[in-house]
Amino acid sequence: MKKIGVVFGLFLFSFVLAACNNTNETDSADETPSNNEADSEEDVNETESNNPEEGAASDENPAENEEANDHSDNEAEEQEYTEEQVSGDYLIHAEWLDGTDLLLYFTRTADEMTREERIHQSLMESDPSQRDLFSATTNFEVDGTEANLYFNEDDDLSMASTESAMFWEALNEIGFRYGLDEFNLFNQDGERGLVFAENQWQDPVDIEQEPNRGYYVMSPEETERGEHTYISGAVAEEEIFAEDGELLDFGQTVEAMTTATNDDGSYRSGIYEGLEIEEARIDEDQATVTYHINDGAEASQQEREDFEQVLQLAALDFQVEELKLVNETDQVISVYPLLEEGSDNTNNAEDNNNSSKEASDTSEQEENTELTEEDATSAVFDYVDEHEDVSREDVKTMVHEDEDGYFNIQAFVYAGEDDEVQMTNTIGWYLVDKETGEVEEKELE
């Protein structure tokens, strides 16, 4: 019995010893990685050790990294564009198609000329008068948005009616595109009251440009000069108004200019075939047109010039200081200087408002209590329309030397022409009370 107990004790000791050995082997296997696992962990640890911040940023916000990469790509693309400032100032000349429809010739000159010289030359090149009256000035000057024309009052300053209409049209249309908004007529001594084209000029005259949007190319065969000129959308009777009755905005204008509706082919679009407009807009005093050129599109040098010039003319109608053309195909940005800063009509209107505010209280009271010549003339038109058998549209007026407390105004109509001297038929003379505006006929002695 004692022998059996010893044997059982040896067996139990052996079993416990074997179990302990198995447990140690398992723990050792768990704690010791394989060769591949060890190598992989070493690589990861080495990478994180070399650049721990980059690894952390990449793990924490991959979207930011992607956005940063996109931003870098955009900057690289923007840097590839070449921007050029177009040199030379513009000149505009006018001519008339069949003596009625105004055409404009536009170019940039390499000559060094002041704005005043460019305006005067443009008017002289456009002069429709037989006596070249734009050239016959004793002095010509531009002061901001005003043009002053001086003439020798002893010269013959008369014009026939058609000739006169074209003269004023040139002055208004060209003056507007140089940023002018009024002109003055003086004698050689700088005095008002000059008798010019059968009217006496006492006050500044506002520039009145006809509403327009867009320009189209007239071929040289259609013009008297035999040069490429441009016809406005208004004269060509293209669409210049939106559905709401307002003039087209700049984007709509450029879009309309891509096609021409005429059937006779006398004019064409300046947006040549294969050129696609992507966007046209105005930001403050800058007009921008972005475009690309389709593969295989070919344009002549003249077509490229026409494209640039019709857009410059279109931008001038919006009185901007520069036009930027963005060529997405060649990645070239061309900047064309237009109106000089402060010379556009909008800025001038602000200047006039500021000048009015700076006037003395006494001057303001006088303006408010007395009629202006414009008010008096309007009162005469109303009086003639009511008391005389004559069409209001045919009536012209002239303000003569004031009488005490009254405007002395002559009303007349054109009766015809004799040897190109315009004849007038006086309807009557009228006195307009400066305070009440009452009109009474003046008895002639």
C-alpha cells in the first residue's frame, strides 16, 4: 500500500511540471513576433520617427491636405497666364453712310498725344461742315469733362440744316466716347453769346448720345474711305433692349454681338467664327471678356483687330476705364486703356453735385427763386403750342438780351434754304417773367 502511494505522488509531480512547461512556451510565442511582423513594425516606427507631424496631419485631416494640393495646382495655373498692357491711345473718327447713318472708325495711335489733342483731331477728321468748322476754331481746349470751342465771330459760321445736324451728331457721339458731357461755344475773346449755326449760344450744351448697345463690322466696300469701320447696333437696327425695356447689360450686349441679323451682308459680326465667348461682365470701372478659340479655327489679322475694336467700342458705351480680354486658349490677358480716370460722365455728375453743395447760400436762393433759361424756353414752347398753328417739333427758340426781369425769347421755324444759307420764319417774340414764368407776347416797334 505504501508503494502505491509513492508511485502516485511521482505521477502527479510529472503532470504539474509538464503543464508549466506548456504555459511558458505559449507566453513566449505570443511575445515574440515573426520576422515579417517585426520588419513591418520597424518600417512604420522609422517613418513616424522621421516625420511624426506629417504622419499625424495626414491621419487626422486628409481633406485639408487635398484642398491644399488643389490650391497649389490653381496657383500654378494662374501663374501661367501672361498679362500685357496694350500701348497707344485710341482715336475715333466718324463718317456717314449715304449721308445719314453714322459709322465709326476706331484705331490706336502710336503718336504721343494728349487727350485734348486726340479729341480735337477726332472731331476735325469727322467734320461734315463745308467750312471745316472744327478746324476753324481759334482755340480748342478740354477741361475735365467739358470741351470749349472758340471761333472768330467775324467768320461765316452758318450751316445748312442737314450739315448742321451732322455737325452736332459728330460732336455728341465722339464727345461721349471720350468721356465729355458738355461743350461751350465762345467767341475769340472767350465771351458767350456767339451766333453759330443760326443760334446764339449763351449756356453750356449737354452731350446727348443716342442710346446704343453693340457694334458690327462694315466692310471697306461699303464705306467712302474704303476702310474697315463699325456701325452701332442702334443704327443697324439690331436688338439693343432687353425684354423689360431696359438697355442690354454688358454681358447681354456681347452675346448679341456674336450674330448679325442683316440679310444683305453689308455688315457682319466682329466675333469671328471659332471664337467662343465664355463670360462678359463689368466690375466697377473695368469690363472683362473671357473667351477661348476652338481647335482648327483660323482668323486673319483684320478679323482679330475687328474683334478687339468692336469690344472696345462696346465697353466705351458703358463708360469704363479699361477693357480686359482674357484668352483662355493662349492664356494671355490683354488690357486696353479706355477712359481716363475721372473723365467719365458718372464721375462728372458727382463732381457737379459736389460743386453745387459748395455754392454759397445766396447763390442757391437765387437759383431757386428765378427761372432758368431752360425753364423760360420750355414755357415759350408750351405757349406757342397752345396759341399758334404750328407743329411743336418744328419750333426753334433763341434767347436774346434779357430785359429787366424778363427773358427775351424769339420763336421761329426754318422756312427753307437759299444758296445753302438757312432761312427762318419768325413766329413771334415773347417775354417770360423770371419770377412767375408767365409768358406774354412782345409787341415789336
